[in-house]
Amino acid sequence: MRLFPIAAALTLAACGTAQSTQYFVLPDSQYIRPAAQGNEIAVKVNLAEPLANGGLVYQTDAYHVNLAKNHLWAAPLDGALAANLSNKLNRLNPHRTFVPASRSQSSQTLKVYIEAFQGSYQGQTTIRGYAQWPDGRSKPFNAVTPQQGDGYTAMLESLENGLSQVADHDCPIKRRPSERCSDEPFYVSNIHHNARSKYRATPDRSLIANK
């Protein structure tokens, strides 16, 4: 497995060993407004409750996720994700200007609901949720990405790759508003062919936290 250092950190925390707090910055989360100005769309990210507590999330087995207390996001995750996705969408679509909702006054809002944003004992990361466009269209996504290397830094790099896949494969992003595309959910996996069925369920019914 790729995440032995994370598992070891969780074990130390459970045993009461003191750990220093570390803060992590989501890659590409410094918003850069594009020079070309298109129709402005505000990007608002809504997080499932376990993701909104400030700690990185790691799935420890098939039934539990751990909410880190000593490995924290340096900035609120919803805002960081809004900036990250806005940057990626702006690079993909010259017809619109995507702006984090906190910095936009547009009445047109792309709402992104994140149900899972986590590492895993299986050596991969998962980003799952759906995007709701201003015209009411809803687009589910489920990006499962292999983690290269050990530890939380490698986990963040894998999550960043997953965010690129989410932006790149969400069909309405690359099209003009008048163009249509399939409303089927998209699934991205570089792990194995049955990732689609394995990662539909949200593993937040049974939660454990660092002690």
C-alpha cells in the first residue's frame, strides 16, 4: 500500500503520542483571473459535513474514514476548491469567466457538491460529487486516481490530478451554452475496471477521528 506513513501517523495519534500540527495548501488554489473576459459564472463549492471540519480525510478501510486533527488545510477547503476549479475551468473554456463565488457578483452560479475528497488505504484518492449548472443541468463525477508515493503530500498531488480530471471530463465545461451533451455521469479511474461500482457509496455513515 502507498499510505503506510499516514497509517502510522493515525496509529501514533490513537496511542496518544504528541504530534505537531501541519498545514497543507491545495495546489492551484490561488485564483488568477484570466485576461480574456467572457460571461461570468460564480463557482460555489458545497462540502459534505466530514470535509468541512478543516482536517484532511483518509479512508482507513471499507467502512471508516479518519478526520485528521494534526494535518489541516491552511485555508477553508470550500474556498480553495472554488479557486482551483475556477482556474482549471478558465483554462478549458474561453467563452466564460469562472470566478469563486466569494469574489463574484454574478447571478449565474455553478454549484459543485463534493461528497468525497480523500485518500485511501488502497493507495488512491477519490473525488466524488456532482456539478449543477446555472441552467439546471446536473453532472455527477467520480474521479479515482492512483497515488504516487507515500504521505499526505503525495495524497494532495493525487487529489490535484483528480481535480484536473473532473474539470476536463465534465462535458458542459468545454461547450457553448447552446451545445448539448450527454447527462450520463462520468467515472475516471486509473486503478481497475470495477472502480465505478466500488466507489458509488459515500463512506460517511461510520466515522472515526484521531484521538
